[in-house]
Amino acid sequence: MYFHAIAALPGGRRKSIVNKSEEQMLTDFVIPFVKNGVIKARWGSNTQSYQVLELRIYGTEKAWDKKSGIQIDKFLGTAKNRFVQFEKRANKALGATVHRVFIVMPIQGEKFGTQDEQRILKEYDSRFEVIESLLGKYDAVAIRIDKQHTLDELVKKIKEEIEKSIFVIADLTDERPSCYFEAGYAEALKKPIVFVASKESVVHPKTATKIHFDIHRNVNYFTNTKELREKLKAVLDKNSGKLFVSEPNE
């Protein structure tokens, strides 16, 4: 039998993992997901770790052939989600761990909102994907809290993830109080923080970004995602000995 997984990622994205044996699926994907909420997989030319919000697993008698032109969802048809069975086995085993980096970032805009709301959502999602891809090269996973939680659950989850992270990357664009709260909590825990911000507001283009308090001297400003990647990479390379020294969380 062949096993296939659909992984739901932050920002409404998803990835498919196909044609694996039962043991491959359990060892390489389910165990790490159950233990850390992340999986390490190869998509395209890149192999890196990803934060996964939900993992669904299906079994089929035949392998999926991408060249057939049949989409994976249609191929799976009415196959039953077998995650619960895999989860029980995973809970009995030890999973691999990875470095977790919490991403402080405004979660603004709407997927099906106005054109302006869609633009804002796309911009912040693009920033997260750039950071996620870059951290993957350091064998680290980017952790972002999406907004599908109640307020109490959200605050609790944010604190838990900051506590488990080895350092924090904070995008302070658009002066969101929640972002300053998260950065302040990380500061209180003495977590290293890399501050970034675009030179202009996303919500109000052509309006200069304002950074509060005395951290403005430590902010890495950028104009687009390409510059964000270059500046962030320079910071990570220069400070890798300090940022990646902690052991991954058990």
C-alpha cells in the first residue's frame, strides 16, 4: 500500500507528500509532527523543516502518478484519513527535534476581502515564506501563530511557542500592539531577538514606518522581500554562534 499526506501550513498553504511506505510515513513525517508540530521534507529542490498546523494521511493501493494529470485530491477520492492510527503509533516512539524560531509578525488582511485586504495578507505571507525558507538552510523551522484561535488560546499559544524558541524574529511594521507584546515577552525571557521592518507601512503605503521605544537602532529596515532575505541572512550568518547555540527543545 502507498501512503500520502496532506500538510496544512501557515498562511493557508499546503503541501503534499506522496507514495511513501507505512514506515516512511510514520518515521519521517508523523513522529516529528506529533512531537514538535513540524516536519522535514523535500519539495522542489529544497529540503527543510516546516511548521505544520494539520496533517492528514491517506492510503491507496496504487501509487499516485503526477504525470497522469489527475490532481492528488481527486486521486484520493473518498479515502479515509488515517492520521489517528498513525498518531497512536507515533506517541509510542521518540521523534526528532529541530531548532524553533518564533516569528513576530502582523497577521492582517483577508484572503477573500477587498483587493487592498488581499494585498496586505499576501505581503505578510510572502515575508513569512522568505523567512521560513531562509531558516530552513540553518536546519531551523519558522513558527508563526495564525489567527484561528480564541483570544485566550491565542495568548497562551504565543507564550508557549516563544518559550520553546531559541530566538525570535520580529517584524515591527505597522506598529501592531500585539507584535510589541510578543517582542516584550521574548525580551523578558531573555530570548535573542532580530528586529526587522519595511521602510514603509504595508497598510498605508508611502507612509514611513515608526518604531517605538529605543529599539529603532537595532532594526534591519528593508524595501522588499529580496532585501529582507539579504539583510536577515547577513544577521544570521554574523550571529549564528549566538543564535543557534541552544539545544533544540525536547
